Amino acid sequence: MKTSPGSVARLLTLGIVFHFVYIGTIFDCYFTSPVVHGMRQYKLSQAQAKRLVLIIGDGLRADFTFTSNASQIVPGTPERIAPYLRDIIENRGAYGVSHTHVPTETRPGHVAIIGGMYEDVSAVTKGWKTNPVDFDSIFNQSSHTFSFGSPDVLPMFVQGATPGRVDGWSYHEDDEDFTKDATALDIWVLDQLKSLFHNATTNKALDAQLRAPQVVFFLHLLGLDTTGHSYRPHSKEYMNNIRVVDDIVRETEQLFSEFYGDQETSYIFTADHGMSKIGNHGDGDPDSTRTPLIAWGAGIRGPIRNPTFSQSLDDYSAPWELSHIVRRDVEQADVTALMSALIGTHWPVNAVGVLPDVDPSKEGYLSMRNGETEIAEAGLVNAKVLLDHYRVKHERKRAHAILYRPYEFLDHPSSISEYPGSQRVSLIEGLIRSGNFREARHQSHELIKATLSGIRYLETYDRTLIRTIVPFAYIGWIAYIAAFILMPSQSSVSRSTPLWIPLSFILTAVGFCGLFAIQRLPWTLHIYILFPMFFWQDVIRRVYLHSSVFRGRKLDAKWIAGTLLGLVLTVVVLQNMVVGYTNRVVWSIGFVAIGLFWPLISWHSGRGKLFLPWVTSCLLTAVFPLLRVDPTESWGTIIAGGVCMLFAGEVATRKVIRMEAIASPQASNLKLSVMFQSLLTALTILIIESSVRSLQARLGLPLLNQVAGWIIFAFAPLLPFIFTIPKTAEGRLLTYFLSFCPCFVILSIRAEGFFYLLYCTTLYLWTRVEKAVRADKAKRGALAKDGHTSTWNPMNLNRDDVRIALFFLFFVQVGFFGTGNVASMSSFYAEPVYRLIPIFSPFAMGALLIFKILAPFVFLSAAFATLNAHLGMPPFALFLVSLGLTDVMTITFFFNVTDTGSWLEIGQSISHFCITSLLLVFSVSIASIGEALMRGAVLRHTDGKSKEHAQTDDVAPPRHDSRHSFLSHTTRDGFITERHTNIRGTPSAD
């Protein structure tokens, strides 16, 4: 039996498409878009202020804003870092913490504040700038909005608003330079506001616009975000930027007082997101989700003294020394409701925020003209806005769902003229008319809670269906892979496929799609259901065709027990890898297990020369997952890592050149290639040293350094292909290792260079260890046989191959988690990127960070391909085994995804599922790249001989026929001799 290269390619292509498509299941299941249309508009009968000023300090942390002594956070800074804002809190306004949702990025944060709704998590992929917002916002409801700030923020609201309703002034993108003082960006905003008021003195039309009611002024201050990314929050630069923002707030209020000469302006100061201690945001890190909220001016109450300190204290807020003043925390979308109540505009129809004053058991933010009457009315308006949101979703679901069940805790009148919750609305209106305002607020609050639960009920109505389809599909994929590996295609058996197998699955799929269409479910569900139908029909077809094989096999109890035990251990190992996504110490334990316990338990006596290098390399690499994910920049460590890479390259070169000289008379080409690669690494060390000094001195990035860095960064990975490619596998592995050394020097912040060196060393030793272990087991007859035939297990795989596949998955995961927590976006640090890109460019910067993470996998791909050939296996054989194992983790992570709880849990659950879903795609790339990189290489024999390997068309031979490996021997006897010659006992130096 022969499995054609085309069938393997089709399998891998199908797997890639399947996993890409199924990433969308978590968004359809857990994060459906909240945007609907057709709601009615509601507003208060009168405004509390004529105008509103919204100031957003992009990337500002709540704890830094409220702290009573900033010098305890960053020594050398003033004690009062935001004295004006603190004075407002203590004497004139109300304050609290605004809790953001993930992703803690600029667009979702501004949408929540200005639109009052939370975009689904996938919205962050739509971009930052030019895409119009397709939902309502307070800018749309204002009479006019004047906005100033970043070109990455303003356009998305200007272009999405009613034409002519929103004006925006932005600086140029190139001004967002991470190597320069970012406070200039914030000062620019203030200068533009001054110019606006100055121009109004000579422009009557502009003056009339400015003095109209319901005008909104939006000041977006990006400096803090830029400074935090450049210097991290715990820096004097970040603290100084807070002081600048505090001054801008003071001057802004002074400008409005001078221009308008009244007390009819409301002020809201907040942030779109915070920032982690390493200067990043995006995930649910508490420092990224907690932002300040300070309100003062017209319609805002003053501070409420709390002399008994009855409110709960915690370690987070204790340093603020504000416990004597009542603090009112809110959700970020609640700010929209507060602003709408202040200036009397219609509530944005998509808003799901709750006015802080609705709950009578807590202090709010408002001090309304008519006191309790208007506060109660505001609570009722808030409830009506949300009820209409529920009404639209309820009517759509009721019109199409089969056996629809409405939310049971809301009344649903049978009359068409009445809407859900109308009876409770009538009750609240009666309470307001009778003057029972506190009870009216309480009833409004209860109705709002029920309505929000009802909205969530409708948004998750189809969740059970999706959560049934997904595991059915992933288990089907695992079974499909197993059937592909163990059972050949129909051409190898005499039976034909009966018509009822494909027909029954086709009819089932059509039936499901029909039900989905009747209920108008998302079109993606039609695609989701097709995959499990295809997988399971193929599995059943193959089982039917090979039923005679099953009947002819005799399965003894020992074999069954061993197989079941192997399955249990495999699942346990995979679930431990799942734990490793949240606890990186698991990877260190894994290195100890494979580096020390595996040799002691499984290797035969007389472990040979490989034992000590293998144990040492594994134990040293085990240190890296134990290191902190938020290191500070250490130039000395970066230099030491670069020097060690150069030294290791020199030592390896001397040994490899001797091998290369035996295999090819062109060994001098390898020496020349290595010399150039080492020279580039040394040159990179000198260039980056100069760049780091310049950046730390805030002198900017020298143009010469930037150009030279880019040339080396782009040229170094191409060097192995510019010179003659080495003939030996060891020679190629060496050149591939050295080609990425300059990149790691450029993009390292601390110990990444050491990790890259030890990671590659461990992988190289792994190829030698596995070859020696397999040869020793073959010599002792210890390999578990499964009786391969032309109709069963044609690749002659055994249980030991499952262990090797698990090792491969382990090394793939360690490549991600060795120096950082990739499952958490805030573990990325951006300082190294500024050595190449000093100007803000999120996609380019993100690409460089991802490149650094992926670079070690080039060596992994080559090493894995070499191992595959050393074991005499067909291309992708080991990979196909690992392919069926990864989705055990994926299923676990799918059910671990959550849209409730802490934002840290939500953000990480999404990241975990996406990483494991893309693991197959990434692993396919690893296997394919490795095959390409190592094609035609020469494997070194233990008897000192070398044999060249060539690609053949037959990719699925019996294990002993090594002609079919991509590195297959030119003669069968030569390969077999290699595996049985000069092996003494167990793993030894070959």
C-alpha cells in the first residue's frame, strides 16, 4: 500500500481549513456581536449642562492617578503627581474606578465610553483608523462634537457619525515617535483647543456652534500610552506625562470658564484602558482593565464624606488615602449613560451601560436640577433603552426560532401594542407620579438587571447547539486522522463503499442546514456542520472497508491493557500541557521529566556519551520558563547571549567542517558561510549597543543604526541560501542556527539569546538521542509491534512514536512559552522593536514581535525533519501522529472559554483556544519547512560513512524501507547498517 504525497497534502490542507474555520466557533458561541438596529430613542426631559468635555488619557492607570504619594511608586517623582485632579476629587467632584472589558485596546475602549456598548472581541481585528463604526454614539446624538487627538482614534468616529456632526483635528502619524517626548502630543491637543476658541472670536458661525446646547468636546491624550510603551509605567517619564495631563485638565477648565463665563459645563476624565507593568495592554491584566473616572462641573455632585470609613478597604486602593471619600466604581459603558443624562441627548440606541445613579443603595454621580424626581426618571429612561434593545432581539428570535422560549423573568404581553417589560414600566411610572422615588429607582434597577440578563439570554440562545457541534467535529477530526494513518485507501482492499454511507451523511447535513436556514442562524453554522459530517462518514467508510482486518486480528488482554494505559498517559500529558498555558512551571517540570527521569527509567544500561549532554541541556533550558515574563532591559545580558552564540557557533563549526569535508569537497563554502554569519552577529552587537544608548538617552534612533539594523535583520536569514547549502544534516542545522542569531540580538531584551542557544542545542541532541534509542530497541527487539500489513498500519507506527509526537508538541509549546507567556498579550514588551521602528506602527511592530517568537521554529522544523529521517520514517509520519493529539487540548480550551468572571480569565481563555487551534497550522508549516530545508542532506553514520538522501514519490513505505524518506539512503543496506553498527547498549555518541 502506498499513500500518495497528494493524499497527505489534501489531508493537511483540509486540516488547515478546518482549524481556521473553527476558530470562529468561540465568537459565534461566546462573543456574538451586540449590534442590532430598529430600537426607539429615549432621553430625559431636560439637560443638566449645556456642554460636555470628555478627556481621555489613553493608557492611564487608575492607581497612578489616585495615588497620594507617587514617589513610593517611582522614586524621585513628586509626591502629588496629579494635584489638580486630586483637588477635584476631594473638593468638587465624584470619582471611581472604571472597569474596562477585554480586549483592552484603543478601539474597544473608546467604543465602550462613547457608544456605551462592548464590541465583540473580534472587532479589534477590523483596524484602528478608517473603518466606520456601525453603531450609535453620543457624538451622533450631540448637536456638534469637536474632537482633537490621535489619527488612530478620531477618524473611526468622524467617518462613522452623521455627516457634518463631528469635526476632528489630528496630528500626523509620524509624530507618534516612541523615541521622543510624547508629552508634545498632548500639548498639541491643548493648543488646538486654544486655537478653536480664538478663531471663534472672529467667526460668528463657529461661535454659534460652540454656544449651542448639547455640544461635546473630546480631547484624546495619547502621550501616556506612547510613553508607557516606551518607558513602562514605573518610570519617571510616565509619571511626568501624568503631570502634563493634569496641567492640561487644569488649563482646559480655565479655557472653558474664560470663553463661556458660566457654570454650565460638565467634565468627564477617564481612560480607554490602563497598562501592565511592562508597558503593554490588550489582555485582562487588572492594571490594564482598571482606569480612573473623575466627574465634576454642571450636574455632578460634590464629594461625599465618609468619616466612618465604612467602605471596604483593599491593598489596591489603600495607598490612595481617599477612603474618607465615597468612591463609586462603574463599568466602562456606564460612562455613556452618565454623559447622556448630563447634556440631555438621546441615549445611544446600542448602549448597554447602566447609569450609576439608578441603584438607590449606592451613591451616584449626579446632582440634578429637580433632585430625586429627575434621578428616578433617568433610571426609567435607562430601563426603557435596554428594554427596547431586548425587544428587537426578542422579536427577531421569536419570528424564526423553532420551539422558541422567551426569557422567563420578563413579562411578555400577548398584545402586539405592548412590549416586553411594559407592565413593570407602568409600575415604575406610577411610583414616580406618587413621589416614591427611591422605590422607583429600586424597581428600575431590578428591571435593568433582568433586561440585561434577558439580552444575554438571547445572545447565548444558540450556545448549546454550537457547544455540541464543536466537540463532535474535533473528535471526528481525531478519528479521521487515526483512520488515515492506520487504514489505507479503498484501492488496497477488495470491498467497495456502499451507497448508504455517504448518502446518509449527506441527507443529515442537508437536514441540519435546512433547520439552520429556517431559524436564520448565522451562515457560519452551515459550514461548521459540514466538517463533522465529512469526517465521520469517512471514518465509518474506512472501518467498513477494513472490517475483515478487525475480524482477523487477535487482541490479547496484555495488548489491550497496554494500549489503554498509553491512551490514558497521553491524555494526562496533554492535559498537563493545558495547565502549562497558565502555569509556566509545567514546562520546566517537563524538561526535568524528559531530561532526567526518561533516561533513567527508559534508557538501557550503559547510557553512553549522550546522557550527560542531554541531561545538562534539558535542565539548563528548564530554567527559562521559571523566569519572570516582565524583565527589564539588560544590555549586559544581551551582549553575553550574543557572545555565547558566537562561541557555540565556532565550536560547532570545527566539528561540522570535518564531517562536511567527508561528504563534500566544498567544505570551504561552509566555513565561509559561517564566517559571514558570525561577522553579522558581532556587527549586530555593536550596532544595537549604540542604538540602546541613544534610545535610553532619549536622543532618538540614529538613522545609520536603523538602516544597518534593517539590512542585517533582512539579510542574515537569507545567508544559508546565498552560499552553497551544506551537504550534511549537521552543517545545515548549524547554518540555520547562526542565521537567526543577529535577529535575536536585535530583538532581545534580556535572556532570549541564551534561550535560543540552549533550545537549539536541546533539539539537536534530541535527534541524536532518539536515533540511538530506536537503534538500541531494535537491536534488543524491544519495539512494540502492531503487525503492519498492506491493509493495516502501513507506516508501521508503534507506541514509541506517540511518545516522540508528544515530545514534538512539547518542544513546540516550549518555543512559545520559553521566555514569555504568549497566551497573555501583555507579556509582550516593545522596547526591542524601537531599535528598528521608532514610529508607531502597530502591525509592523506586532509582526517583529511575532517574528522573534517564531524564529526558533525554523531550527525545530529542520531538526524534526532530520529526526524523521534518522528513524527511517516517511515524510510527515511523526507529524501525522502529533496532528491527532493536538485537538485533545483544543477541545479542553474550547470549553474553558468564558465571557464572564475576571477580564484576565476572559482574555486568556480566548488566547488559549486560538493558540491551540492554530497549532496545527503552525505545525504543518514546521513539518513542510523542515522537509524543504533538509531535502538532499546527508545523514552521518556511526561508522564514519555518509550517505546521501533523495526525495522519492513514495511517501508511505514500511519503516525498514528507508528509500522513501526525504533524506532516504541511496541503498537500503547502508541505512540498516547505520542503525545496527557501532551502537553499544543504549544511547551513545554516534
